[in-house]
Amino acid sequence: MDKKLLLITSVLILLSVSFAGSLPFNSTSRALSNVIRVPANYQTIQAAINAANPGDSIIVAPGVYYEHVIVNKTLSLIGETKETTIIDGSRTSIVVRISADNVNLSEFTIRHSGQRPWTDSGVFFTFGSVNCIVNNSIVMGNYHGVFFESSTGNTLSSSNVSSNSGRGIILESSSRNTISANVVSQNEQDNGIDLFDSTNNEITRNTVSANGWAGIYLVASPSNIITENTVSNNSVVGIHLEESSNNVLYRNNLLHNGLNDEGQLNNSTSTNTWDNDAEGNYWSDYVGQDLNGDGIGDTNIPHLGVDSHPLIEPWSSLRKFFLDGSMITVLSDSTIASFSFNASLALINLNSTGPSNTLGFCNITIPKNLLRSEPPTKIWTVTVNGTYASFALIENFTHTSLYFTYAHSTRRVQIRVVQLPNVPPTADFTYSLTNPTPYDTINFTDTSSDPDGSITSWQWEFGDDNNSTEQNPRHKYANADTYIVTLRVKDNLGTETVTSKALLVRKVKTTLKATAPSIVNQGQLFSITATLQDENNDPMLNAVVEVYVLKEKWETIGSSKTNASGVTSITYKALLEAGTYQFKAQYNGTQNLVESISYFAIQIIEVPDTQSPTADAGADRTTYVDVMVIFDASESSDNVGIVDYDWDFGDGTTGTGIETNHTYTSPGEYTVALTVEDVAGNTALDSITVTVLSSESFPIWAIVLALIAIAAIVVSIILWKKRKRV
């Protein structure tokens, strides 16, 4: 975290003491290519959009604008004040539809969509919209609040999405979106935040309360991050997870969800991670104890069978401690516990807990009537686990603020005003390349100092099990990750001071471009070609590209590896009903390479087809109880293509697919029926007979024949031995 920014933050804290909160995002801070004003230049918002060029900004004056807005260009659409700049859909259709990339929309009230349950919403991100931002707006009185349809890399932040009659926020078949710092409440019939078939999204710092069913609801949605949300008083359940595994949830506050706190969690057929290796979640129904003072529960775990590190107190980055009418405030990204103040020792103690291999920070503001320094004789010191830590100090007439960092685990922090014979050195460093990748070598520069002596030794820990004792070392990381770099310095009297910083080694960006025919006929075999390059426009070899089609959810249709030119091709037969279908090609990335997605649409043209397919269920067969039987319909045929294979096994059970299997549990004779359907809806039927014998019904004649054969062999051996003796 930038030290200058934190010092500025400290000044604001000192002025307000109560940490009133961060300033809202200012969406007008970007350089404006051209500014169009509504209604000064155009009477309606849509007229201004139609006249705008990509990159323009449209500023909308306060008023009620009764229209449906389609943002189909890259631009910024900004209301002057969100409470009084209103887009009203007159209770029909979608109010604001975003169908372009890199759109910035902020400072509006968006209300009164239609009431069709499927797509009517206040804001609708259409298929393939990428890197758009909706910020600091009010989305109320619609059917759904904000709907993401197959969208990637978008952000919804600092908005109020409440009092909609359906769901608050929906992500459907969407990935890598960020839902952050929103209020999502009182969405009447359904869920606050709803994910279906959506992956790698981040749901963070939202207040989700009093919704009609669930606070946060996931179905078929793996690998999302859900953190630092307050989920409270939702009617049925706080968090619902169904067929949604590999999600990570921590530092969430779950408060009084469902009747009598009995609806905190519904975790159906899902396996997820409920902590960050150190901190779990706060549950209002958890009754365990913290035995070691780190703020984490140690008894009655795992809570609800999932959380092995439940928090003792609700998570908040801001903690306030009141002492004799004064208040000490701690702003930190760690769990703060066991806080104490000893006036006679001029000492503040606290425990700080966070996940290993991450950087923690603490910004503590102390009233001077409780504790103050008297330089040069009495000075501030900060120790972390007994070692002096470098810190930044800023103060005014009434308060002192200290900011310091540390490598996370559970740390004992002591802040004192003391008189020392030797002032500890200050450890600090910088590094070159602010945005390095694994391809780059990083130069570290020591900027440590000692006010009453000199620095005599340096111990670097680069966070990847590599170290150095040079003053200004160089280092190259093998993999993209966030590394905690720690520098320990000693002065000429042997006093040691430590400082740590987080260094992000980012992944290399990739670009995937897919091409395919825009129109194909039903049953037509066509090719989808994809080209993959890294950020230096170099082709990527042997990278697996997967291709999906969007039906009810994304379904894979094939994959292939790229050649030396970074190109691959996948063939697909269009066995789909007539209509326009959304496709995507996807490279999933590696530890060092960013994933990349390319969206495209294909129109499937209906081919008139009155000819029925031919069904072929195979030949009759005989089997035994509890023996698996494989059924194969691959000999079935059609002039265009078969899309459905439905099997009736004759014992009350069914199956689907060109190949399937079944195990009979009772002997008997069964008629197995196969029904095939082509793309035009024509059907055909074929059946076979399967005879199932009991396991003990092996034929007696076969047993007798086997015994006769064995006896003949034995007699032949005896006669041969007698003849040999003669």
C-alpha cells in the first residue's frame, strides 16, 4: 500500500478521529474527449448517446427522464446527483441496457422496469459486455435490480440495489466481475445477490439484508471469492450454496438469518473453503471460546460443519476502543484482539492475526491526553513479536497516528513511549519495476537510516524462500504471485528493526480472438478458429483453448491445442434449434498467464426436414442380475442430425445419450426402447429384448459338460503314464 496515501489518510483520521469513511469514487476524474450535456445539447439521454463518439462523456442534469436507454458505445454516462437524476422505465422492459465494452455509468437513480420475471431489470449487461463500471447509483423499484448476462470483467460498486420485486443482483453465466461495497436489501420475492453458472467473480464488502429468500445464493457457480460482506436478517437463509464448490468465503458477518438464526447457511452438494488459513467468518449463532486471545474461536468447531476459524467479533477493518472518555482507533486489515492500555507503562498491547504469506498493516490513532511522546528524550516505538518495526508518524495538536506493516500470522504488537539509550534504526526500501512479471529482474534499493549511528547489516527475505545479505540486491521471481518482502537491518550497536512490503508479480496478459461463420444451417459442420497471443504479441504454443455454447448454461463443445503460430481450430456440427446462439472461446491461463475469453454469436438457420431419423438400439442380448449392460445407439442416423437419444430400460428406469449403461436387479425379460429425435423434431423408435438371468441360473448342462471334460483329461494322463512305464 502506498505510504503517501496512508499518511494522507492518517491526516484525515486525525481531523475527524472517528474515521467517517472513504470518499466516493469520482467517475468524472478521467480525461474527457468530448462532453455532451442533457438536456442542454440533446433533450433525451438516448439522443445524446446516438450522437456521441466512442470515448465521449455525457453529463445529465437533474430531472426525470422517461426512456429506455441503450448504451451501445464506449462512453461515460454521468448524472449530476444520483438522488435527483432519474431514468424511469415507465414500468416496461429494461431501463438501461449496456451492450458495449468499457462503459462508465454513475450517479443515477434507475427505476421502474417492466415486471417480466426473466430479464426485466434496472440495469442489464448484455452478452459479452466487458470492463464496464456502474458506480454510486440507486437501482430501486424494478423487477430485478442489476442483471449480468454472460458478461466478463465488469464492476458494480457503491450502489444501492434495493426494494426491487425480484432479485437484487443476478450474475448468469458470467465471470471475473466485481460486486463491491453495495447495499442490497429488501428485494422482495427472492435473493439479494444471485449467481448461476458463474465463476471467478468477487463479492466483497456488500451489505446484504432483509431479502425475500437468501442473502447470497449460488447455483452451479464454483471458484468465486466471497469476503467481508455483512449478510443479515434475510428471510430464509443467509448464504445458499448448491452444486457450487471451490468457492472461498471469509471475513463475512452472518447475522440472524432465517427464523431464530436457523437459516445462516444452506450448503448443498458443495465443498468450499471457509477461511483464509487464519480467519473465518463471524456467525451470530456461534457460542465457542477464544482460548489464546487471537480473536479466533477455538472450541465448538467447525461451526455448522464448515468454519474452523470462526471470528469472535464481527469483522471490521475499523476498531474503536474507549478509555476514560477517549477513543483509540485501529484501522487494519488484520483481526485485532486482546487490546489493552497501561498508562503507567505508557504501553498499548494488541494481537494481530491474518493469513500467512500476506502483508498486514495497522494504522492506530491515539489521543495525546492518553499517550504522547516527549522528544528527544521519550520517543514512540513499535515492536512486532519483540522486534522494532519501522513506522510512519503524523500528528496534530490532539492526536498521534502511527502506520506500520508486518508479515501476517498472529503477531503481538506493542506501542510504547520510552526513553532509549540507542534510537532504533529505520528500515525501508524501494524496488524498481512497479508492475513486474516473472520475466523481469527486480532491483531492490535499501533506504534505511539510523539517527544516532549507522546501518551495519541487511537481511532480505524475498518471500519465495530466497534470501540475501547484500545492501542492494537483485532478484527474479519464478512465478506470478504476491510476495511479502521483508528487510531486517541492524545498527552499529546491534539494535534490529524490520519492515515488510507486498510485491505483486503479475501474470502476463493474453489475448484470444475467435472467428467463426456468422450464419450456418442446421446440421452443418463448421470450424471455429482461435488465435492466442501474449501481451508482447508473441504466439502461444500448446495452449488449450476450449469452446462453449450457451444453452441453459455454458456447455463445452470441444477443445484443442494451439500450434506454433498460436492458432487452433475446432469443428462443430450445428445440431441446434433455429435461432441465434452465443459462443465463447476460452483460454484458462496458468500460474503465470492470464486467462482470456473471446465471445461471438452464430445464427442457426432452420433446414426444412420432414424425413424421420432411423433408430438403432442394437441387438437383443442375454445378461445376468447385477451385471452392467452397455447400450449403444451409434448406428442410428438422420439426414440432418440427431439431437436426443432417450432410453427406456423396461424396468421403470430411463437413460439418455448415444451410449449409456444400466444394471438390472431382478431376473426377467425386458423390452428396451430407444427413441431418437432429430433437430427438426422428427422421431423414430427401435426396441430390443434383454433377457436377465439370475446369478445362480448358470445352465446345468454346461456344468456337466465341464465335469466330463475334466474327467477325460485325468483319464488320459493316467493312461499315458502307464504306457510310458511299459
